Amino acid sequence: MSEEQKNQNNPLHGVKLKDILEALVKRYGFKELGKRIEIRCFLFDPTVNSSLKFLRKTPWARTKVEELYLEMINKK
């Protein structure tokens, strides 16, 4: 977890990556996620577990997923 996310005022504080991804998949589905964020793990044979593995190793992709999640929760 980055120092920024440790800040209690950060809306991502205490939210697990798995929960973020599951919420996005529930809302958009993998097909739409792949359109919004062009990541291979969303486009070809997607699963939550394979996507989590990729996102944990790829900071730029994780950042894009977190940004989309924040956008989604701010629209509620």
C-alpha cells in the first residue's frame, strides 16, 4: 500500500484491491472494463484471480483501476 493510501482521508484507505475489482466487474463486467482500461487480462479469458495477479505486479494498471473505481463511487 502506498503512503498516499495509508492516509485515513483517502477514499481507498482500507479497501482491498480484490474488493475494488469485484465492484468494477459487478458494475461493468469484464467486457466493458476492457473497453475502459485496455488491459489484456480484462480482454482475454478474464478472471478476478488472474486480473489480481497482474494488477498487483503492474503499478500503472492498478492506478487506472483505482481511478475508475473512485470515479464509479463518486457517481453513486
